Amino acid sequence: MKTSIALIGFMGTGKTGVGKALAEKLGKEFFELDPLIEKKAGKTIPAIFKEDGEITFREFEIEAIKEVSKERNAVIACGGGVVLNKINIDRLKEEAVIVCLTASPQVILRRTSRDAEERPLLAIANPALAIKELLRFRRPFYERAADTTVNTSRLDIDSVVTQIIAKIKEYEGLS
Ligand code: S3P
């Protein structure tokens, strides 16, 4: 029986806020990938992208997933790009049910523009276009990785948490 939950999904779909609330509700420990990567690298995510490039960031990400995927009874909020390397999903699936959070491009733009400079992939002249193109490219990766999916566009955090719990029960009943 899997005891952990990994939240995947595009930037701005609510992984961090929902993850914290879900962990609290279920009495599980909360882990978030990006701060773990920043600790490993000794610098912020934008600094890693700027000084070392995305490939190096992805290598840190693979290392962080390797460690955190061993945790039992955890809620893990992943970065939006973990699905790009299949090894990450294979490792997460050993202990965790994979829940994908989705949201419309408009909602993603609104949510991510609040802290735009924290996300190097969207800190550009036309973030709306970047969101559209990245979503088009990544959608099949999210769909393939997910055990179950919750659309967060119109839901507050508590409602997303309730839906996740219901969908995991449904998923466990099926598996
Ligand atoms: C990324 C998402 C970010 C962060 C990095 C790259 C991505 O995490 O890991 O900026 O490739 O989608 P959030 O999804 O938590 O914003």
C-alpha cells in the first residue's frame, strides 16, 4: 500500500498551497522540491537557471526526487518540470500515488504573475505565450504520469484537498 502522495502539475496549479493543507489534513509530512533543490545548490532557482542553466537545474531535481521519493507517509509538492524526466516519475511511483493538478492557461497566468521573477521559465516578455506552448508540450507528460487528476481552476484550497482525498480513495479502490 502506498503511503505517500506526490503532487505534479504545471506552475500555478496550486501544488504548494494544496500540498501543505493536504499534509496537515492527513497527518503526513510535507516536502517541497524547489526549496530542497535550492538547499542542495546553495542558491535560488532563478540563480541556478541563470548561472548554470536548465540542464543543471534538472540534474539537481533528479537528485532531490531520488531522496524524497524514499519518504513514507509524505506529501510531496513537485516542481512543474519533474515529468520531463521519466526516472523521476518511476521513483515517485514506488511509494506515492501521483496526483496531477491542472488549471486553465488564464488562471495559471494570473496565479504565476504574482511572483513572476521566481519562475525563470515565465520571467520573459510574453509569459502567456510561454504558458500556452509549455502546456501544449507537457500535457502528454502530465497525463501519462498521473494516477488521478484534479482541476483547480475554480476551487479553493480546501475543496481541492477534499477532491484529492476522494479521488485517491477511488483510485485505490480500482487498483
Ligand atoms: C519549473 C517549475 C518551478 C521550478 C522551476 C521550473 C518548471 O516549480 O521548479 O522554475 O519547469 O515547470 P513550480 O511548479 O513549483 O513553480
